[in-house]
Amino acid sequence: MSINVSGIQMSVSEPLRNYAEEKIGNSLKVMDIDPIACEVVLSVKRNPAIATPCRCEVTLRVKGHVIHVEE
């Protein structure tokens, strides 16, 4: 399985990439599923009117299903 970590309006450093891959790996162990691919998109909105400017979106592609979570 491949984990693709990318950023929108931000650069993804190596420690941040490693942290995201570790957290996704740990959660996949708990869920006991074998995804085909995983995409992690990190973004930051530079608008002071937005209360929560940071967002993380995770999309897992499993055989026959797509699981999408964002926080």
C-alpha cells in the first residue's frame, strides 16, 4: 500500500510526512483493513475570519469502497 502525503498552500516537511504515515499506519492496524491506496492532504487557509484554518483529509481506497475522513 502506498501513502501519498501532499499539502495545499503549505510545504510538507519530512518530519510531518513521517508523522502522518505513522498515524495512518497505526489506525489501519486498529481497523484491520488492507487498503489499496491512501491519500493524505494537509491544507492551511490564510484567512483570519476562519476559526479553524488547518485541515487534514484522508482518503482510503479499499477493494469495493472509498473511505473519506476530514478534520
